[in-house]
Amino acid sequence: MINKGPLLTVQSKRHWLYFWGALVAMVLFCLGAGIAFSYSFFSHYGQQKTTTGEQIAMLFGIGLIITSFYGSWSFWEQAPSVVLDTEKLIYNGTEVFYWKDLARLELTGKHHSKLLWATGEGVQMLFEGNVKRVFFDHMYQNSWLMKLFLEQIVQQGQARITLPQVTVLEYSTSKATYYQGSVWRAMPFYLFLFINVMFFVPVLNPINRQPIYFLSCGFISILLWRVVTSSLHYIGLSETELIIKNGLWPGYQKVFLLEQLREVAYEHRGKGFPALKVIRKDFKTHSFIADGLSNREWLDLRDQLRAKDLRVRNELGIREKTPLVRQ
């Protein structure tokens, strides 16, 4: 949200899914499970002797209920309110920091905050007295706008925010070098095959050959296919474009103009899957899991991107192998 009053201000807006959705889901799960585990004990308490299992379930349920309150407080603390104006930062509603005291500002990168008990992609601000404040991108719907404010208003001293023109194309005709990897290198693809084989085994018995079974298996297979395709992107690079395609979805394409990108990051997504994060000039991001690429392909792609003067952050820990030197 932008306020164009006497002072140009930008106020944070917590993300409807990654903050509010995750918070509500966590509270409902912990509270619901806690009440369910505790119900058997308290429904019998005072009427008959409770079993050891019911007592353990009661303790576990109380622990889940406590976790719901503690977890919601902790989660709320990881997304403090942020208000930016031309003179100062108001952090979490109570702390005020003036830009004249700003010593260092990092607009991208993985940052850790002891205050927020978390690590993530975001902004780190260091003020005089070695006071550090961080906010994380995924917790806010308008983190990209807050970053533009910090870059253009605070760093560059502009009078107003100028939105960079960024276009994401759906098709490329450029001649490109592709780093395709292999679907056989990706663990989700093997899981997809295994589950489909398990669906096929019961069909060997004629009794199980019912329409409802085929419909159910087909529906689940389509859902699994969609999940697996999200981890099997591959990457193309032309003179002017970064192209994202998919090994199991032939028609899928996302095309980014290199001149409209700020940087690229190699990162871990989900349960450690390697992914390419594209950070645009307007600070909006796109992340694509590419589990089929080999380490060699990741390194070659990095070198080619850097040769085109694009910054690449390697957070996957992939390094060139140092040859052994025989004595």
C-alpha cells in the first residue's frame, strides 16, 4: 500500500497465503488434533479409570494445544509490520530508525535474523550501533514494492517510485543453448512411476476392474503428474533471453529478457530440491525447480550467465571439482 500524502510512505501487507493461510492452517491443525487427542481422556475422567494410552494421548494433545498458541505468536513475530517513509523506518509498530543512521542495505540474498528466529530471502538493514533489522519476502504481498522504495527513494534519493517495465513472454523464437538434464535423474519422477505401477497391480485381478477404480486412479495420477512436472523444469539461454521449459509438459514456456533481470539465484526449494530463482528489475521473483539438471550443467549455466554480466548467487553448494595432485 502506498500513501502519497505529505510524506511518501509504503506500508507492508502480510501475504494472504504464505502468512495468513499458513497461520490459520497451523492453528486449526494443532488445536483440532490437540482437542481430539485430549477428548478420550477428559470424557472418561472421573467416570472410569483411564488407560495409559489415554493419559499419553492427553499429554500429547495438551502439547499440541500449547504449540498452537506458541507457534502462532512465533509466526506473527516473523512478519513484523513495516512502514517506510522518506525519513525513517517504523519496525513492528514501536521501533523507529532514521535513514540518516543507515550504514548498510542489502536488498536481496538469504539473511538470518536472531530477532525473528528465522532465515530466508529478504532485506537486511544495518543501522548505526550495529542494529540489524530484517524482513522476509515471502511473508508480504508487497515486499517487491518495499524493496523498490528502499532502492529508489532511500538509496538513490528519487522523489517518487518508478516501476520498471518488465515483460514475461510465453514463447521464444531465439536460438538458445538448453540445459535439459534428465527426468531419470529426478527422484519425484521415480515416485510417480512407482505409484502408477502400484495402481496397475490390483487390475490384474478382474474383480478390481471397476469404472470407479479407473476414474480414481486416473484422477490421482493426473494430480501426481502435475506435482512432478513442477520439479522438472529445464533452462535455455540465448543472447537476449532466459527460457524456462518443462521436461514433462511440452507446451510450457516462460521467457525472461536478460536486460530486465536483476540477478539469478540457485536455491533449495521444498525438501532440498535444486531450483533457479529469477529476480526481476522490479524485485518480483519466479522460482523453478530443476531436479533433473546435473552439477556440471548448473556450473556451465552459471558461467554463461555471468559472461552476460548477470549476477548469479550459488546457494546449492555446487563447486568445481578440484583435481587430485599426485605427489
